[in-house]
Amino acid sequence: TMGLVTVEALACGTPVIVSNSTAVPEVVTQDCGVTLNENKIDEYFSAIMNPDKRFASSDCVDQAKKYDKRIKYEEYMKLYKRVITNQGGKGK
């Protein structure tokens, strides 16, 4: 699933903590958050109690912008057109 809450937090400039057992780590870079092991409560506790100061809110916002619906729409349209073209016009 897409981590909409994660992207919304990033869009507000907030670094995130995510689990490595979901698809969300694909959204998070080392510049805007931390990916932790699913069942390691001590890792989550440590990340919450000792926030990493290296994250810049602008890096978080920049990462979230990659998921702007207009950008994604254009990417999907290009993909669909490429698939249709490669099928020799089938599926129209």
C-alpha cells in the first residue's frame, strides 16, 4: 500500500520513522527519515527519544513532491501510451 500518511508528514517537513515490512521504505530516503526493523521495539523507542538532527525539513518536502498527483498522472499516462504503442495498437 502507499503510505499516504508518510507522504503527508514529509510534505509538512516532518521526518518519518517507518517499518521495513511495508512498502513505505521506498518513499523514505536517508535524508528524510529512518527505516527500522518491524519487531524491534527498542529501535523505535530510541528513534523517538533521540531524534536524528541531520534531517532538514526541505529534504522532507522535496521527497514528498515526488508524489504530487500531477507528476504521477503524467508518469502513468506515459506508461500507458508506451504499453499501447508496444502492443501495435491492440487494446484501444
